Amino acid sequence: MHRATKIVATIGPASNTPEILLQMIQAGLDVVRLNFSHGTADDHRQRAEFVREAARQAGREVAIMADLQGPKIRVGKFENGKILLVAGEPFILDADCELGNEQRAGLDYKDLPRDLKAGDVLLLNDGLIVLNVQRVIGNEIHTVVKIGGELSNNKGINRQGGGLSAPALTAKDMEDIRTAMSLGVDYVAVSFPKNATDMEMARQLANIAGAPFGIKPKMIAKIERAEAIPALQGILDASDGIMVARGDLAVEVGNAAVPALQKRMIRMARESNKFVITATQMMESMIYAPVPTRAEVSDVANAVLDGTDAVMLSAESAAGKYPVQTIETMAAICIEAEKSEQSELDRDFLDRTFTRIDQSIAMGALFTAYHLGAKAIVALTESGSTALWMSRHWTHVPIFALTPRVGSERAMALYRNVTSLHLDTNTDRDTALQQALETVVSKGYASHGDMVVLTVGEPMGQAGGTNTLKIVRVGEPY
């Protein structure tokens, strides 16, 4: 069955062979995430090659996302690999400490003491350990353990409420951007941006690094800092899409605040004609179990009903026991949730104005297909913008975007309700439309007598040039 919501999966030790990747793509994988927090440049290069080969064997394009590590603020290493913190006991975070012990731990972010004051609350290891800051003396942060537990090497640190000054792009990120561009990635996800400037800088670096390869990747802002929430509209305007990164965000703003923020972010992204990915712990139990919990099923389904473009797997597909089965299960949940989703197209169009011809054609195609009961919308597109605009509104009518550009075909793998297909370059409109219709019919998406809505630009081959809408029945002359 046609599935509108896309699936992003992280590649790791459990899934970095061509055989498993092929099975994952066949199971419904749309976008592969390369996590630059782990692995070397050569590791990522090999995985990217495996992805491209598996996609070729599967007969469809799959997008690749490079996810930058960002300024992940962490404790250092311990003499024995880990310690046990006890509630009520003192503990020191020391920027000058080389190897930690039961009394103190080092810091990989040496400026952390400058960001803190007495009364601040620090959350370690995704909030499982809580420290109350008593005082800051030079490079030492003196705390008392409020909630203890096991603390091991390189666990993350957040300040409750946010406010840490670490820049969004580290030296490692800048080098990783260069690596990612050499791999031909389609998306770059920026960790911990605080404002639009962070995203503009990342885009500029990616465009410069991608220029020798003819690449301008789509930029994704991972919303995981408290400071990003009031700056969300600016971040959206500076990005192609956002990721609701619920892990670090929950640590900074509190678990209870995240569900409402998720809904708000998805709504704002769609209203801004941007795509949105919902991530973190969506199928966490399937790291070890062959079936998800009922709560996880509801979580994925609710993200779909909120209107997310994609749902993402992290450790479930990178290190879990059931990477293929997890994708199959997630795909089935998405399809079921989409069946019950109500279209509000008419309401969406109230008080909306369109100043661009191509955007007006896209909206006209949606409206026409919805009210005439068309089986499909077929958009001939160069850049993919027409398909993106269409995908911001839910109609239950599948959208097929045909493009001669492989880069556009891969990028559209993330757009909700859009199936991207390759169309041979052709400057003759009628021939191209006929080829497009034949492609959709040959793949079983429409059959004789079905009504299909087509959009195309004249003259062809110009990005942003969509200016024509046609309504045809399969098998009848134009």
C-alpha cells in the first residue's frame, strides 16, 4: 500500500552491510542517517557506497543525511571507565582533570565553568543523573548529587533550562561537512542550533564544501536547545526542514513539555513550507525485542497524525537486533494511522494567498485532485519545489514527482506523500507528459480509466517554472 510518511533510519554496526541495507530499503527505508558522532570518515564513505549500491539493486533512490555531532558537552573519561554517584554526596566537574574518579570528572568543553553559577541544575546522561551547582571556583564546578547513579565515560551534560554558550558548529563539524560533501549527501542535519545565524553559517560552509562536487545539500535544524524554541520561526526560515530531536530537548525543557512542543513544531514547519522529522526513542524497545510497546505504537501514530513528514530510528536500526523488522513495523503503523487522518484541505486554503505562479499551480492541482477524486497527482519538476508545496497539505491523493535530476529525486524521498521517480530529460512537453503517465501506470499506481492530475512547466527544464495543469484519464488521448 502507498505510505505517505517517510522513514529515516540510522546506519551502524547492525545495518552497515549491503545485504541488510537492501532488506531495509525493501522494507520501506527512505532516508539513511549517517551519525557523525561515531565512526571515521572512511566508515561513513563505505556506508554511503553501500547505501547507493543497495538503492541501485532495489531500483529506487534513497536519500543520505549527514548528522553532525555538534557541541555535545560531555564529561571526560574515568580511571576505571565508570563511577557510582550517591545522592547527597559532593562531586566536582573539573576542566583541568585528565582522568576522573569517585570525587571528580573532567570536561571536554573547557568553558563550561564560565556558563554556570550557584543554583544551576546539571543533568547528566540524558537526565538520569542530576547535580545541583553549589559554587564555581576557577575551572572547578562544585556540585552536590541530587539524583545519583552510574556515570561512565563521555556521557552528556545539559543545564536545566538551557543557556550553555557552546557554538553550534565545532571544528570537527566543519571537517565533517567537508567529508559529507565528498560523499554526495543530500541532507546535512545541524545539532544544537540556537538561532537562524547558526543555520546560515552551516549552509554557507556546506555550499562552499559542496561546490567542487556540484552539491547544495538541504539543511536540517535539529531542535534540541531550549533557546531554539523562541527562535523557531527564524530557524525555520533559514533551514529547509527541522528535526524534533526529543532527547536533548527533553533534558533541557523537561519531558512533560515535549509533546506539545512537538505538535507546535510540526504545525509551524508545515505552515512555513518546510519538512519535519520526528526523532528519538520512537521504537526504543525494538533494540532488543521483536515487537514494540503499545506506547511506542501510539507515539509513532500520533506523530503521523500531527503531520510529520518522517519518523526516525536511531539505535533501533544502528545497533538493534531487528533493524529490518523495526522498519517493517514502523511502516505498518504509519499506513494505519494515515487511513484515519482527516483532510482539511478546504480549511487550509481559507485566507491563503499565492504570489508565485508555480505555487498557485501546485495548490490548484491539490484542490482539483481532491474534489474530482483523482487517483494520483503527477508533477514534472526540476527542483522538487512543486512537490514540496503539495506535500504540505493532506488529501489522501498520492503525489508522484518525476524529475530528470537525481539530486532532486533523492531530496524528495523525505517529503510526505511524495513518491519521487526518474524521468528522462525531454524538452517536448507532450512527450514528457506521456512518459510520466506511462511511468506511473507501469509501476501500478494508476490504471486504465483513472483520472490523473498533471502539472508541468513550459518551457521545460527551468526550476520554478511550473505553470500548467492538465486533467487526463489514463488511456484517453490528451
